[in-house]
Amino acid sequence: MTIKQHNHSWGQNLINCVYQLTSSGNINLKYEELNFENKVIVKPRYMSICHADQRYYRGKRPQNILKKKLPMALIHECCGVVLKDYSSTFETGTSVVMIPNVISKISQNGIFENYQEGSSFLSSGVDGFMKELVVLDSNRLVPFESKNEHVFAITELLSVAVHAVKRFTSNSHETFEKIAIFGDGSVGFLTSLALKTIIPSSKIFVIGRHEEKLARFSFVDETFINLPDIKFDHAFECTGGSGSTDAIDKIINHIRPQGTTILMGVSEEKIQINVRDILEKGLIFIGSSRSGYEDFKLATEFLENDSFNKRVSNIISIGSKVDSINSIHKTFENVLNVPFKLIFEWNL
């Protein structure tokens, strides 16, 4: 690929521009000095906004959380290009997906990196990828090759779906005849697609609220607005928010005994769960959040497949190029009008 010429000389005192959210709807420029010893310098190219970014930007988190987290650069869904590698791992010009996990230095055998105590996550209390340059360890980057480079901006979200499916297959019984997905958003779409790819023999049912969104799920077996009187072996809850209570209640009512449910939806409020029927059916509920290096690798391999890449492109809207703080604000407004994922080119 052709790399835009940068004016940086790679000296020891490189100054970087960081675009930080300081309060609801306010983004200010901060300058930082970079330390890139044994690290990789990456230029962000394409980014995507997730619901967490929106909640921070619009002040929709509790005030005590905002006070603790801000100021902070947003965005954890991003791909870029290697400008300079001091770890001697990548060639200059390599396209890479960036992993936002900062792994704990404490040894925690058997615990996935995304759940380890003492770890952190970029754009959640630590500056995310809204920077002129990003400096990472080489093990926080996954290289890829594709003519549809912009699609890889949502690798992080796909890796979350991949991680959930892997946890499901490791912990559930092996009757995979019918699996229900509750939620017709981006998480539900990518989880359904990952399931169909990893367990192609399964019948996938998607339960949502929007006919126009469900129409994009053409690769699943059936979609429903109103769930009929059917039974399924396992389920994934991908609704989050106020919809979690209703989704989990329906799952408990329709799932077969000893079925496994993966909880993926995030809710700010506590929700009620029918424990009595969970016990009576011997059900398994597993919380699944974020992902790790191996999940990113598999997600990247999926996206390098042209057919899979084309499927994912069906939920992508292309935003305007971001080249100023004002255009950052416009992008956060435009994302409200997009049914699934908005991807934009980062030119700051």
C-alpha cells in the first residue's frame, strides 16, 4: 500500500497529538512525548465508533464514572499502518489491527487476558486510538492483507463475537441443532456470522425488534420479531440495556434443559433474573466481554476471506474523512443515523 509521507524524524523526543474527550461533547488537543523503545509506531487509518464511545461522548455514564475516566481519548476499534518498528517484527507499510488490551504483569494462569485483574483497556480510563500516532508492543498488533482495508476497523467487535463463540463451545453440551440470538444490532449480526462460520451445521434463529435490520441477517435460518412457541438448545443475549430483562426471560422460557446462554449485552442498571427456572432446568449462564490476541487473530483470518468480508460490509456505513476536531463532532452526530456500524478515515 502507499503510505502518506510523514514529517516526523524518528528522534528520541517525538511529540504526539492526542484528541481527548474532556467532558460531554468537548474534545481538546493534548500533546504527549512518545517513548517507542522496542515498540511499534502505527498511524491510525480507519476507525469505528462503538456504543461505549457514544455513552462517554454524550455523558450517558454515571457522573462518578465520567469524573474518574476523563479526560480520555476515545475509540478502541481501529486499524492502521506501521510507520516504524523498533521491535523488528513488522515491515514498514504493514497493515495492522490494533488490540486495545493492556495486559496485566501479574501472572494469572488460566485467566484470559481480557479478564485479568490489573489489566486495562484503551478508551476505558486509558487513552484510546484518537491520536496522530499510536505506539504499541508488537504483540498488540495483528497484520492483515486485504483490498477492503476499512472493514478491518471493526475487527475488535468481531473478535468479541469470536471470543463469545469460543467460550460457548468450550462450556456447553454438544447439541448445537438450534441456537437463538437475541438482538438485531452489530453484536447480534457478528455473533450470528461467527456462529455460522464456526458451527455451520447449526440452525441460527435471530430475535429482534426491527424488520429492516433483520433483513440484513440473510445468512441465518430464521428471524423473528415475535418469538413463536419454539425451543432451542442454547442462546446468546446481545441486546443489553433495558432489553436485557425481556431477552433473558424469554431465553429461560424457551431454552431446553442444561442449555448454555452467553450474556454479551451491557446494561447500566441491575436486571431481574428468574433464578427458580434456571435451577429447575440446570441452565448455564456465562458472561462474555471483550477479547484477546488469539480472538483477534481468528477474526482477522475471517475478514481476509472475501465472502466473509462481503457479509460484514453489509452492516458498514462509510463516514466522512476526519481531519479536524470539528469533523470529529460531526462524525459523532452522524453515527446516530446509522443502523449498524459507521467507519471513517482518520486523517489527523
